[in-house]
Amino acid sequence: MFSNTNTTDFSKARKIIATFLREHRTNEVILENNRVVVLEADLPTEVAFKALLENDIRGAPLWDNEQERFVGIITSSDLVDILYHCMERPREQLFSQWQSVPLTAWKDILSCPRWHRDIPWIYTEADSSLYDSCHLLKKYAIHKLPVLSVEDNLVIHILTHSRILSFVHQQLGYTDRELEALFSVSINELHIGTMDNVYTIGLNQDLQSILTLFHDKNVSAVPIVDQNGILQDLFARSDICHLARNWNQWNWNSSMSSILSLFRPNPMHVYTCFQTDTLKQVFDKFCKTLVHRLFVVDENQKVIGVLSLSDLLGYFLE
């Protein structure tokens, strides 16, 4: 449970961050070594997801040659949706479609609500404020937002919460007295993060149950724990893309341990924090590690919560 000991009004400090986001343009966060990989919308599904892996990226804008415009962005969430809605089909049938069906055709094949939004192509313009771009990320509960140069009709960047946070961290600092006071308070006292109903999985759970968790609960990653709830590893939506590279080595009943063995022989280091960590401590850790979430653990490394970049930036948009 959250502590209620903190009664200080930090609205002024939060307003400083919000004002900073309003005063800066989205294109200011783009680094010199920025690279955007664009995929053709009519690529076979298998080719498209393998391209994400081969380029070591988490998402790519889709260009429609016939319409001569961008029509969307492919991410690991799309693969989760495809696999989830095809779990009742024979895997051989799915494999056949996987090799031949273009990405954009799945919208007509599946009844996934996320693929039938009123605004299928969600993007921000390069000269939009960071505040407006943050609101788009929050409104549509997405982690990647294409940045469009309207004059050139080019996607020049894929905006993420991590890049925004790093920019704020580098440019703003904590020199203001109001900010210094806010950043010295713990995340527990600020009520940031999720400390109830944190989803976890075990190494013996099957792929079908994991896909259901990702789809139904809209989580981007789940901690893998032992029988005592002690943190052991992590499985993220982006890890699902590895199934595209190892199609013949899994099935719907494959366990978490066998899925992980396809691409990660040893457990990965999972970054954590404590409820008592200050806002500055978690800010610094996010900027140093470039991860999207920190799992909150107790002194025994038992998972008790999760703090995401979405939670952190959302705190300053309220």
C-alpha cells in the first residue's frame, strides 16, 4: 500500500516540468545518430517481424506505395495481437498465413479493436510541443510515436518515453528549489507506479497463457518469479518477436523456460527499485539503464510493484 504521510503540495514543481515540455519542440530530442527504418506495408508478415529483429529495433513505420503515404507502425504488440487471435487455429494454418499475408491485411482478418481505431495512423509533427506528444503517448497507451516532418512527408524519429525523459534530465536538472524538494521525495509518498495487482509468471507457464496476459491486461512486460515470488527474469512483448525467427521450435503449449531458451540461454539482469527510492533516484536509474520499467521489490527481492516511464511522465501531465 502507498504511504499517506506526504501532504506537501508539489503542484508548482510539477508545473515547472509541464511548462518545460510545452516550451520545447519534439524535434529537439532527436539525436545526431538517429536512424529510422521504414518498411513497406505489403511485406509478408514473417519478413516484417524478422526485419525488426535484424535491425535491432522495436518498431518501424509502414509506407504504402499505392497511396504514397504512411499508414501505420509495426511493433511487437501487433505480433501479440496476431498470435492471440489465432491461438484456436492449427499452427500450420497460421504459419502459411504468416509467410504470405501482408501486414495490412490482418486488419480485415482479425477483429482486434486496436486495429480498428478511428485514427489508424497515429503520429506527432516535428514542431509539436513535447507536452502534446506526451499526451498522444498517454492517450493511446503507446510506447512509440512516429515523428513526421510534414514538409518532406518523412518519419524522422520514433519518439519514446525514454528519449523524452533523458532530454528533460539533461536540459532541466534539479536546480530549482521546488524541483529539488519534489525529487527528494520517495515514489511511495508520491503515489507513482502500480503497487497492487502486479502480474507475474513462472517458468512453467505456457505461451498461450502469456499471450492472453499481454493481450487482456495490456502489459508490456511481466517479471518471471519463483514459487516464493522472488524475481528471476523478465519476459517482454518485444521478446515475442523471436518466435518469428524460430517458428518450428515452439507451439502454443511451450513453457516459458523453453521459449526463453530459443534466444536467451541465461537470465537477463532485471532493473529494480524500492518504494523508498526518491524520484531523483528512479529518474537517474531510468536515464542510465534506458529501460521502460523498474520492478519494485522488497528487501528479499520479492516483486511488489512496477514503475514505468509512462507512470513517471504521466505524473507531470496530470
